Amino acid sequence: MESTYYITNKNNQLLELINTIDYMATEATVEELDCIVRLKEELIAKDGIHVSPEQYNSIISILLKFVPTYIKEVS
């Protein structure tokens, strides 16, 4: 049985995530843009409900791409 999760709209968390994804899309490369747009469309279509573990991984992966290098290198 595959687990599903949801992103709560408490304190507008889903809206904040969508806005963050929109911001990242403005700074993304062409290769990254397709993944970002697809993820955003899936989240909106599902209204943040029944988010798969793969989608959570995509969210984390996309967000990590925009973390400055000097922060990533801190051990």
C-alpha cells in the first residue's frame, strides 16, 4: 500500500509553497522549468491532498537547487 500525504492549508502553507514554486520558476533553467511546472500543476490539481512520497521528494529536490552553495557546503 502506497502512502499518501497532504499539505495543510493551515496558515496558507499550500499557497506559500505554490508562490515559492512560482518564484523558483522565474529563476530556473529550461531543464528545471518543466519539472517545476509539472509539480505545481499536480499540487494545484490535488489541492495539496494525496501528495505522493515522490512528489515530496520532488519538492525537496527543487527547493534544494535554490539553496546557495555556501550554505550547502557548511558541515
